[in-house]
Amino acid sequence: MAGRRTFFFEGIGVSEGIAIAPAYVIETDRTIAESYEIAAEDIEEEVERFETAVRQAKCEVRAIGQEVAEKVDRQQAAIFDAHLLMLEDPYLIETTIKRMRKERRNAESVLWKVTTDLGNRMQAIGDQYFTERNHDLYDVSRRVIRHLRLSGSGEQAEAPSRHSCIVVANNLGPAETAQFSRDQVLGFCTNEGGPTGHAAIVAKAIGIPAVLGLEFVTNYVRTGDLLIVDGFEGKVILHPSAEQLRFYEKKADQAALYRQALEELRDVPAVTLDGTRINLFANIELPEEMPAVLHNGAEGIGLVRTEFLYLNRPGLPTHEEQTASYRRFIEGMDGRPVVMRTLDIGGDKLPAFAEKTTGANPFMGTRAIRLCLNNPDIFRTQLRAMLTAAAGSQINILIPMISGLDEMRESRRIVDEIAEAMREEGQPLPESIRIGAMVEIPSAALLAGPLCKEVDFLSIGTNDLVQYTLAVDRTNREVAPLYRESHPAVLELIRLTVIAGREHGIPVSVCGEMSSDPRFALLLIGMGVRTLSMAPSAIGIIKRVVRSVSIEEAEEMAREVLSKTSPSDVERVMKRRLKMVLDKLRQLHASTDGIAQIADESLASPS
């Protein structure tokens, strides 16, 4: 290590843990071939070569899915069903064949151009969730191209060495990730990717620390270089110093205590020191995440993002498809509450509306409830599927991007109309139907009082609330520093919403990223929030913090925070208050609990 410069990279920690090992660099884009012309008389042979590669890719995906089902979890294996759908997608496959015949170019180059065109359209939407699905599209195309290139060559796909290593790549699909052995691959990091990608989901399932979205880590790392991957904080260190190694080796030991302590908390309620119950729910996007919800001790699902059903397919999902999918969530929770959010994407994100656009700023355009009310057939099909899936139990339907009362009233009217039609048809219905509104636009927060008269519950979506309040596109890196959950204006809108809910007897939950942060969790509890919904992996640490504080302490924190007029002042108060809680947590669990130390690393870590 002597004489080698240390490099630091910051990305997105998508799977917790600490890994220290030599790097193994995978060149994932090396299969892309150059373009060349095909003679007219040979073009049908080239089409057959392409179709054969697609069939081989399908067989490979099925085999990997079966392996994952046996080695990891059957629900995790469902990820590869989405890849099979892509390999059968008429747009991707048939468009490639048509362009091959028209342009008379080789299969690899045409498939890659079709993939890039479709990928660029998805990327232009500016939504992190669809950016992650975009990665799956490229993963499928690379798989087909790899079969085209390896056909008859006898070459084998690249794989990590048999020694323990940290895999480094531009991007990794779920197939590669799922085949990693924990004894062989201790962690991984990539230039691309994020927390909602399939690779991230699989990484969490098999317990491999992972940091994604590092942008250019592959430009610096070479196979054999020593790396540290910190999945807790989203950090990667290349050529660490002896001091840094000692620090992270200690942190790895603490992480083991952390996991053990969280296991012990799984079935323990989140109750403050003075006996106030705080409900901790999970936010999820795919059925494959259900095991993580139960494993982390969530009391229910506070937000099911249903957009995955509408992606990477030539048409809209049928009533039957949606019913089967929603039923998996409801039955999987075995009577625990499940909140289903209706479609929250823009018109340009649906295949049937591919030619429509929402303008230069899709966040301000026709998306979410606006799209659904403009396309009632889509909305009605989804709502009917939700009611059908929840027959005999309770259904909680959450309407996103509500900006005023008219949208909420019309949404409820449509739900009531569908329920009445099903009743007349003799179709089984849920025992109760609860309709809620997402508060993520300032106008909804300012009208929270009147809105409470139209709904059964409110859910504050802090990610978009920050974005719309501060006029900051949360996907734009240039203005990222302006995106501050701690901004007093954002906190005031949350406060108004909570007060309105309390005055009207309407439950108010918070389901944005703020719920996953111990600082903000304490603040929200002090402001009167009693239900927090977060990533499943965050439930344990939030539960431990809740059980180490009194409502009085949380309220004191809230009063002090709400008196501040700048984000920096707010953050200083939250940091100091959390440190007080963590100090007490250490005293209570000094010998057996690594959670306080892990949580406290955000307050002080070596540079």
C-alpha cells in the first residue's frame, strides 16, 4: 500500500455491510460489436442467427431463475420473469428484425441501436425508478449479444476468480448478481445503478454489501487493487491506508453485532420509553421484496408502487395480471395492512401512449392521478383489480399527486362506482375500502384540512414534497445541493398536514426517505407522526432509536427544530439531538449492541 494514492468514491449504498478485499473488474460492455453490412441474400440467415440467440438467452434466463429459486428464494427468482417478458417483447424483438431487413446490418449492431433508442426514451423521463428498469433492458440485450458473439466460438462468460473479491463493473444485471457466492464475492460496486434496480434487490436478498451509482469507479480500479466497500454509507475506498483498514475492520465487527441486534428486534414492537406505539411499515416496489419486509419485522406495507406492472411490455397489463400481482402482496402480509398506490407515471411512460409527451419537465406534466383521470379505462382497470384482489379483507388505496379537492372527489367517486358495479354483478368485494391521498404537492398540504373531509388517511410523500416545494428536480445532479429535506418550508408543510389530520381524526403517515433517517424519524415523531413507512432494511435501526427515546424528548427536538429558519441550523439541531439519543443507546446496550455505533458513523468517520 505504501506510495499508492488513496481514492474515495461516493455512491448509493443499496445493500448494507462492510467488505474488504481485492477487486475483480468485469468489463460488462465488451460484448457490443461494431456494425457491418449484410448481403441481401444473407439477411434471412442473419435474422435466424438473431432468433437463435434470443432463444438461447431465454433458456439461459430460465436456468438462472431456477438456480436462484433453489439457492436464494423463489420470489427472488421472479425477477427473471421480467427478463423473459423483455425477450418476448414485440417492440424489442420485432423492431430489431424489421430494421435488420431494412438496413441490412448485422444483428448485434441493430439490436444495440434499438435498445439504445428505447433506453434513451426511458432515461429522458427523468424518474429514478424507470432509470433502474432501463438497466434491465440493457442487461437483456447484452445477454443476446453475448450469445451472438460466442456462437460457435467455445468462449465462456467472464466470472470472478475463486478467491474472495469485490466485483467492480460498469453495471451488473440481476442474473450476474444472483449467481455470486458469498464465499467468493464479498461485495460489489458499479458505475451505474440505484436502490430500485433488480440487482440491488438481489444483493439485499443474498446479503452482499453493494454500492452503486459511482459514475467512474471503473476508470480507477484494476483487478487486484485493495478496496473497501461501505454499504451503510455508500462509500468505496481504493488503496486504503492502514488507519482506514483498522477503522473499517472494526466497523465490520460492529456490523455483525448490528445484524444480530436487529434479528432480536424483529418481533419486538416500536414503543417509546413512555409507552407510545409507533407503527413501522415498509415501502416496496416488487413482489420479490416481500421476504425482506417480513424478515425486517415490518407491521405492514405502507406503500406498494405498482408501476412495475406497466414497464417493458408492448401493452397495458390486464385485469387478471394485476389482480394476481396485487393478491401476492395482500396474501403475503397475512392480514397485516397493505397500502396500494395507484399508477404514478406519466403518459410518455406507457407503451400505448408512446407518442405523447408531458413536455420538457415531466414532473410538472400529465402524470399520476392526472394521467389516470384523463385515461379512465386504465384507472378503472387498476382499481377493479385492487378491489378484486382484496376480496374479503381490507383494501387501502392511495392516490398520488393530489393537488386539490376535485381530483380526490373524482377518484373516490370512481372507486365507489366500480364497487357498486361489482356488487350488482355478484362479485366479491373487500370488507372495507379505505381511500387516501398522498401529500406531495404544497397545495395539498395547504388544503390538508378540507382534504381530510374527503379521505380516510393521508400519506406524506416527502421525496416529491421537497422537490415541488423547493423547485428542485431531485434527479438533476446540478441542483442536488439545493434538495434539502431539512428546509423549514418543507417542515412547515408537514407540520400543517399533521395538525389537520389530528384535528379531523384522520391518520397521517410519512412514506418518503425522511422516514429512513434516524434524525428525521425522531423529528417526525416529535411533530406528531405515529406511522412511518420506509425501506425494509431501515426498520431495525429506526425501531431501536424509537425504543430509546421518550415522546417528550422527541417533542423537545421538534420544538427546537421548528424555531429555526435555515436548513443548516435545522441539521445542527437534529445531529446534536440524535447524538444524545445514541449516547444513551450505547449506555443501555454497550456490551452487546453495535447499532448505536453504526448509526453514529454518519456523525464522525475518518477521511
